[in-house]
Amino acid sequence: MTQHPTADQGTSHTPVIELRLGNVANGGVMVARHEGRVVFVRHGAPGELVRVRLTEPGQGDSFWRGDVVEVLEASEHRVAHVWPAADALLAKSPEDIPGGAEFGHLDLAYQRELKAQVLTEQLERLAKFDPATIGFAGVEAPEEEREDGLHWRTRTAFGVDRAGRLAMRAARSHHLVPTPSMPLAVEAVDALGLDQVDLTGLGRVEISAPQGQPPLVLLVPATPDAAGVKWAGAAANRVARHVGEAASVALLTQESGTAADGAGALRRVSGRTWLRESVDGHEFRVTGEGFWQVHRSAPATLSHAVLAAGEPAEDEAWADLYAGAGLFSSLLAQSVGVTGSVLSVEGAPGTHADARRNLHASPQARVVRGRVERVLLEEAGTRPDGVVLDPPRSGAGKAAVAAIADVEPERIVYVSCDAASFARDVALFAGRGYELTQLRAFDLYPHTHHLETVAVLRKKAVAS
Ligand SMILES: C[S@@+](CC[C@H](N)C(=O)[O-])C[C@H]1O[C@@H](n2cnc3c(N)ncnc32)[C@H](O)[C@@H]1O
């Protein structure tokens, strides 16, 4: 049926059209076609017949984007949204929907099916590789998951709206939506009641809430100049008074990029500026602005998957690249023992300092701060038994893949949180003679489109 975008209920700038949705694409959108043009649609499911409000469709655009506003024929996998505030069918406008729960209207098992389809499609398209050939069995639940997939985020970042309220950004927008409650976060986050505090003067509120420990509330000024820091300081005092001893409060006063870059100056307001995490009896200090896995089960789930994939053994030499606070390095150090070695490489200063402390009692671990691609240049010819890499969402990229391939590890364990950059890097490794031999995927971001993969790459056997 041919339909032209039509004005809908007086909102002439946001036309609504009827579409039959096709497959899921990377980013959690469904692909549909309208008069030959591709439309990427949020909040739907494959096969559904829906009415879609287009987002600023230009006649010259090669594709359009839109949001489901009404479901005419529903998928059998559609359920009541787990977070009513993020339900596109209840919202007045897409600008009123906080981002970060774009699969919340689908049952959990089906969310995992869609994630497996995206991973397969990315590997086929970017690496010309069919993961079924190595027995890829779909996306697994994390260890210790709740049936409803809620309350898993131990790290949650909020914005602050003009009225000084706790807020989250709408997806693909700068619009801030007041967010007094966040059901994907562990319960300790809502329990702080920061929606009752005037946060004027702050630009960001990052809450880290490890299990069994008081949370740390990290506050970032709305503007980084001296006046902005003063305003933020007053807000930080209000937060500290409100939470009392239930949480620590710190102010990040100088930023470069994100807090995880660790380049900021962390000022203690109350309590302490760091957290203690523990995994399988290993204790980790994590500085306020440092990296730690987000899902409460992620550190254990991923550590176990990495050890099972790489099988590090006594006496072996391993490298842990993009090592964060040393999560995998610690477990590798235990596996290789004092007669083995682990090179642990992390770029962010605060997180690197954490790794140094966390690996202090492991003389077999060498903790180096620097960019992976640079540090590995100095390791040429070392030929480690294994390398673990866990890069940020953008992946390792050409230079780091080349540097890893140059040291010729026997096996590579690649941990990734992005299907597209992972598939691109698999293709780069293939160009250097490494092939994918194992692949597991974990649903460490329930109700979002994200997933985590743990893969093994090995040098292809050369035919004699
Ligand atoms: C996804 S985290 C992984 C951390 C760790 N494996 C864990 O599970 O806790 C990626 C880490 O890589 C660091 N990083 C990003 N780019 C880097 C680079 N080019 N060289 C070294 N480290 C980098 C970040 O600071 C961050 O700590």
C-alpha cells in the first residue's frame, strides 16, 4: 500500500505513516520500507503492523527514522513495557521517553533472540563469517539474573534538567526527561531519593552502587569554570546532607571527555572517593571516576567466560589489554601462578592507579599505563601464550589489531560490548591470519539493544 506522510492530529511537522516492520538492525531499530526508502523504526518488533511518527523526514534523505505510536498488529513477543515512563505507546512525544530501555516492550527471551540476530548479521556483513559454523548458540543470560531482567545497573548516569531535577536524556536527543525512578538500576540508586534534592548547578550525577557497600554519588558541575564549580559545590553539600551516611559524595571538577577517562580532579565531599568491589574472593579498589563493569553479574560472568575461553595455565605468559582496574589481570595472574607472567595495560590514569593497587600482591603482574597500540610496540617478539582484550565500544581498530598480531599470541580472547566494532576487528584479525574459533554472547544489558561477547581467535593453520 502506498502512503504519503500525512499530517497527524494537528502536528504537521511530525507525519505519521503505517508500516509493516521487517528485521531488527544494529542499534535496536526495526527496518521497514516506505515507497522504496528505508525507515529505521524504534519501539517495534519484526512483523508488526504499526503507525510510525517520522522524525524530521527530508525528501532528499536516503533513509528516515521514526517511532511507533500505535500498534495495529502486535508481535506475540510484545509485553507491557517494564518501565512505563519509557513506553513509547504511553508517551506524548519521543522527547518524553528516557533512553536506555528500547527493548523493554519485548519479552526477555525474544530480546536475546534479536541480539543474536544482530550479532550474526554484523559478523556476516563485516567479517564475512557465519558464527553458526563454530557452534554459536545464541545469547545467554548472565549468572544470577532476575526473571524480570530489572535492577542490574550498578553504574547509572543521570543528567540534571533546567529545574534542577534528576533526569535522563531522550534517545538521539539532548532533551532531558525528569527521571525520579530508574528500574534498570539496582534498588540502592532509587533508595537515595535524589529526586527530592535541588540539583541546580550540576550537569551530571553518576551513581555507583556495588552490592553490600554504600553507593558513591559522583557529581559533575554544569559548567567547568570557577563560578560553575562553586554552584556545584553548594549542590554537592545539599546532596551530602540528604544522603547522610547512606552514600559517599564526590565532585569531579576538571574533566576531559568522560569521567572514565580519569583525567578529572576528584574532590571528596563526604565519605570516600572510591569503592570496593569483589569477585570470587578477589578484592578490587575502583576510583570514583574509574571503569567497572555495569551489570551486577558482569564481573563474575565475564571473568568465568574469559578463563573458560582462554584456558590460561601455570607458567604461561598473558597480556590483559584495556585492563581497567585489573579484573581479568587478577584472575589471569592466579591462573598462571608466580612462575608465569601477566602484562596489564590500561590507559586512564585513575583506573591504572587502581590496577597497580589491585595487583600489588601479584609479583607476576606487570602493570603498565599507556595506549595499547603504543605499549605493544615495545613488546615486539615476546610471543605471549595469550592476550585478552576488552576495548571500549569503538573497538580495538587497525593500529591495536596490528600491534596484537605483531606479538603473535597463540590465542586471543576478545571481550566486546559492540557487535559492529567487534565484527570489524574480526575482519582485521582475519587479515593477519587469526580466525574466530569460539563465540559466546551474554545479555549483560537487559531491556536495551546492547550485548557483550567473549570470543576466541587463533592463528589459522597453514597448509603444508
Ligand atoms: C571496557 S573497559 C574494560 C576494563 C576491564 N577489562 C574490566 O572488565 O573491568 C575498557 C578500558 O580500556 C581503557 N582504554 C580505552 N582506550 C584505551 C587505549 N587505547 N589503551 C589503553 N586503555 C584504553 C578504558 O580506560 C577502560 O578502562
